[in-house]
Amino acid sequence: MANNWEEVRYELDKSENFRDIYNSPWYTDTVYEKFSEAEYKRRYAHAREIMARDGFDAFIFTGGQNIYSMGGAVSWATGLFDDRGMCQYVVFPKEGEPMLVYPHAGCHIEAARQMVSIKDVRGSRSGQYAQVMAEKLAEVGAQEGRIGITSIDRVGPEYMGVKVYQDLVKLLPKATFVFLPNLLHELTRYKSAEEIEAMERAGELVVDALEALIETARPGVHEYDLAAAGTHAIMKGNGRVHLMMIGSTSMSDPKMVFPNPLPSARVLKKGDIILNEMVATYKGYSAKIGHPIAIGRPSKEADRFFKEVVLEGYRALEAKLVPGNTLEDVRKAASKFREKGAQSRPIMIHGLDLITAPPNIHTDQVRAQPGDEVIRPGNAYVIEITIINADGTFGMFLSRTYVMVEGGQRNIVHYPLDELAVVKV
């Protein structure tokens, strides 16, 4: 059970005393950026509307620090950002305050209490997440109820640890557990003013990261030096790195069509091109940038390919990405690249919940959840095109992030589109 710091403060060297401490003065002078109380009330009301509509007695929100979650519904409900568990868990009841199960005890849990926007934060008792959640569900009268579980990520999707699920079923044999792969999307597909503000800050951070790459790039520098510079720029602005994909290759003898998800020790040379895909998050909400960088004057072919093929096709997609149009309207604009004699990766545009999410617009198909077929104000999208020449040897990646507003769109990543970035050497 939890230990009041006032009662154990003089015997902290005993293991049983240091576990699940609460009420300490530790970290009480920390400063974390948080959404307002009104924003959380809005979110909780939305979740409870869905709960009532679909007949649930509680939700279990999940989230982890993997590339397809970055905290997921746990971060959405609490403001927690933490790397200490494969999956984090929040019990969200029909009435009353949510409860966060935190993996580590002692100092760690006291720091987490300062970060989050809820009061009920309990330790996992060395990984006994199910036991802690079962107790909370019993406290709110949901031990025999219908309990929805969000997905931890969108690949699969996956929901929670196997042992946690098995233990929950054993501890609450009369409960009904339902996996809800699309709940987080339904909760986040329309952005509030505060969420858009956070996305705009993330947009500023990815521009900072791109400018850091341009400043750092020169012959003799490694790809990992660029990744370090971009990461530093985002973290210096109180953001978190979601993606830092950076690769380089020769414009005259290219070996790459897409940024490298694993930046290497390759040394930059004059005549190289740097492809990048960078995503920053701020308070859990993200923005993406991708913009090619030439080391020295771009070759005539690279400059022509960017302006006449990549950029023209990008603008055609951008013009269709406005409220009132359908996703299929946007998809049809992708034909521009084949008309120019080029090809591409299939993905052209994707949605944003907190991070990458449905819908997905490919050159040959649209994949969307019900209700996503028409573009509406409050939706957020990323245009991310990878245009590849006819023989598949050379490509460029170009990306920006947009929020839909009444009557149009807002590009929240303010970096000029019209020219390749050039490092003078």
C-alpha cells in the first residue's frame, strides 16, 4: 500500500517504506507545460458521451512510448510522457476522477504526480497493473461492467500486455472487456483551440530542427551529427522528438529515395542531398516537416525535379486539401506525378490524432474510418510525398502539416516551400 512520506521520511532506507511514497515535498518546484482544466473537462465530457452512447461502465486508456503511440490515450487523459513502461494504463470511470497506474515507485512516482493533471496516481506494485486497475474498477462499481480498452498503437493494433489482460480477466471474471481500436481517433479527430495551439508550437520546433540541420550540414559531417542537431533544437524548445529520419546521398549517383529511419555514420560530401522527415511533439501534439537540403549548388536535374515534379504535384494536393472536399477528391490529384513521368511511395497524406493516424490517402486507395470521408474544420493532416524518378533510383521527400479551418486550411509549419534548401560550400 502507499506510504505517507510524513510517516516514513526518517526510514527511507527500508525498501517497503520507499515504495509508493506520496505526500512528499519532492519535485514540487518543477514546472511542466499543461493543458488547462477546462480542456480536460472538455475531453472527459466527450469520452463520457461515447461511454453512455455505447453502454460502457469504464474505459482503460493505454499508451506507450513507441513510434505509433507516444503516450496515446494515457497522455491525452493525463498529460503523462514517460519511457518507463512498455504500456501505461489509466482507468477512466463513468463518474469521478481517472486513475493512472505508474510503473515505478519512490522518487519516480512523485515526479509523475507533478507532471500529470490528475490527482489519483498509484504505483504498479512491481508490475501488478491489473491488480491496481481491478481495485479502482471495484471502487467505482464497474467490477462487473462493460469495460472498453483502447489500442496502445495502430499497428496490429495492440492493446496491452498479455499478462495484464489475463490477470484482469482472472481478477474480474464477471466483467466484459471490449477492445476499441478507434476510440482514441474518435476522441481526437477534431482539435480544440488549445490542441491547435500546441500543434502550432510543434510546427515552430520542426522548423527550428530543419534550420539546425542546414546550419550543421557541411562536407565532413556525419548523418548522426545532423540527427543530434535536430534533436537538440526540438528539446531545447521543450518539445519531444517523435521522428528524426535523416539520410544523405549523392545527387549524381543516388542511393536513396527516402530519409533514413536509422541515420548512419555516412560522411557528407559536396554534391550530396539530405532527405529528412522530422516530427516534434509539444504537450503530446505533433507537427511534421520534410524538406530536401543540397550540399552546394543543386544539380540542374535535382533542381528541375524538385520544382517541376515534386513541388507542382505537392501544390495540386494542397489545393484539394480543404474542408468540403472528400478524401477521394484529394487522392485524384496524385495523378499529377505520373503525368510528369515520375512515380512515388503510395502514401500521400495522413491524418493526425496526437501523432500519425487515419485517414490515409494513397495514390491508389483511401483508407478511412466512418465519418472521415469528408474533410471538416478541426481535422488535421500531413502532406508527405516521396516522389521517385521513373527508374526508381532518385527521390525527394517533402512534407508539411495542416489544420483545417472554416473556409480553408492553415499550414502550421512556416518554412518556404518553393526552393530546395542549399548549404553554401
